Amino acid sequence: DAGVIQSPRHEVTEMGQEVTLRCKPISGHDYLFWYRQTMMRGLELLIYFNNNVPIDDSGMPEDRFSAKMPNASFSTLKIQPSEPRDSAVYFCASSNRGITQYFGPGTRLTVL
Amino acid sequence: QQPVQSPQAVILREGEDAVINCSSSKALYSVHWYRQKHGEAPVFLMILLKGGEQKGHDKISASFNEKKQQSSLYLTASQLSYSGTYFCGTEFSNSGYALNFGKGTSLLVTP
């Protein structure tokens, strides 16, 4: 059974460029979470969805960040325009009824 | 509202025990424990719901003191495979399932 799939695994971009991170949750899971991990701030919840509907986006740092979940098997996190301080590892996680969260391998984003 | 973990780091010899604490300033509904190895994703260990229960998983167990708003993770007879960063994630209510993670405790087990 495939776990959470994220792409790309690594992304290097220049300041001002648009970045799109992708996530495919585990089939049958109804919750999807986006996290950002940095040394300074640890693991931060950015936004989460239940049945494709955004429930809480209070963790999204700025309007430059947006997330969508057009269907149960796909979600995107977009940063436009990107800044060097956005450099981090971005994790997507999914769960069944929100209990145990299964994390994807993460996308390491570097903004130059 | 980020929970506070202590210690920040610990080094053990194989076979020794360790305790990792997680404290919250706000009343908790549940505490989730995860372990993350370097360069990998966090992996779920266990969940504790309010009620002061204690859970065990092989030689790793945890307790949850609702009144003190804290949880402790106990690692006994540590193995090399226990090395990694341990995170507690706290949930404040029985809805939404949003977790606030602590900054983590780095554990290194040496031979």
C-alpha cells in the first residue's frame, strides 16, 4: 500500500519565482495536513483539509501562500512569490478521521 | 501554544533509559508522539487521550497527566535504533485534529 506521495522531493528556485508543491494522500484518508519544518520554528501546521474542504488555514504565514485540494487524491501548496525565508522542508500528512497522521517524505525547498 | 519539550537533547549509551517531557500551557485533549530520523519523515509512535492513561509499545511507553497538562515518553533499555528526534503533538479539543508540535528532543544512542 503506497504511503503519502510528495513531489518534487527537492526544489531549488530563485527569489520571486512561483513554487508549487504536490501531495497525494493515502487512499481513503479524509484529512490532509500541510506542515513546514525549520530548525528555528520546528514543525508548524500550515493548513489542513477535511474531505477536500479547508478547515483551518491560520498557520499560513502570508498571502503569498495558498493551498488547494481539488479532489480526494491531490493537494497543492503554492508560494508566489517565493522568498529566501520560505526555505524549509514541507511535509504533507494524511489521516483517517484525523487520528494517526502519516507523513510523506517531504519536499526540501531552497529559495536563493 | 506550542508545547515545550525537555530536554532539548540527550545522549545515551545502549541499554540506558531516558524520559522526554512535553508540557502545555493550555488544557489538552490528547498528546501524540512521533519520532523522526535524520532526513526522513516523522513516524507515529502513540496517542494518549485525556484520562491519565499510560500506553506502551515494546520498550517505549508514555503517560499523560491531564491535570498537569503534560505527557512523558519513557524509553527503557534503549537501542541504537531509538536514535532520532522525538516530537510531541498536542491537541486542545476533540475536533479538527490540528496538532501543535513541540520543537523536538534529539536523542542519540551510542554503542
